[in-house]
Amino acid sequence: MFLSAMILMFIISSCEKEIPYGHPTCDTCDWNVLTCKVDGVPWQAKVDCDFLGNCDPVDCQFYALSKFIEFGGRNLENDKGISIHKTNSYVNQILSSEANYFNSAEVGNCKVYENDTTVHSFFQILNLDTTKKIIEGKFEYLVQNDCLSKVKISDGYFKLTYRP
């Protein structure tokens, strides 16, 4: 019983994030959105937070002075996820190891795909509101896993609250 309570508390605390402007999983919100197409199929970061309360399908960190941005999201329905980690968010190209894709349906080391830098990638910040801590942008890249399978991430769009 005690172990179950501890696990539930860990899950709840790991999902919570300081969000001053509403509940991120509401259908009418136009922020905390991370979408793209995975090989032409629409994908969106999505988790079921109904029983957890205030949790978020994505996490985003942005530091304006250093231009660092990192965000990622996962869709628990199909257990696929994407992440971007850019040391300079004002450079419109995604460099080596700055973009990833995860597919749990793959086996072993083939689950994680990393950015294929031989193909053109794209990243752009469209809007930045430092008062509300909301950042909006778009992206596109190609990833490859250790088994040499490739996945095209296209029409990527994010509008996220960020921390710190």
C-alpha cells in the first residue's frame, strides 16, 4: 500500500509544471501544442491527464540569453515521441544530434532515431512572448535509427509554455 502511494505521488509530481494560464490539456487552449506529421501521418503529443490533474503532454525549456531551447513530447496512445534540443534556437537548421524521434514498436536500439544531417532540416521561432513565457515555431527534419530505417518529421508546429 505504501509503495503504491509513493509511486502515485511520483507520477503526479513528475507531471506537474508551473502553468499560470490555465490547463494545458483543455481542448480550447491554443498553447502547449506539439504537432507534426510522421512519414505523412498526423501526430500530436498527447497524454491522459484526467486522473493526474494538472499535467502536460510536453515539456519546454527556453533561455533567451543563451538562445537554448529544448522540448519534447510523447503520444501515449501510439507510444511515439519527438524531441528537439538546440543550443542556438536562432539558427534555422537543426544540427547533429539536435532532433530525435522515438518509436516503442521498434526493437532494441532501433527505437531511437537521430537527426540525419545529410538532409536539409528546418527550425524557426515564429513568436516569443517572454511575459507569458510562450514560444511558438515550426520545424522539419529527417531521422535515422541504428537499423538504417528513416522517418520524415514534417509540418512540425509548437506553441508551448516554457520554463524557467
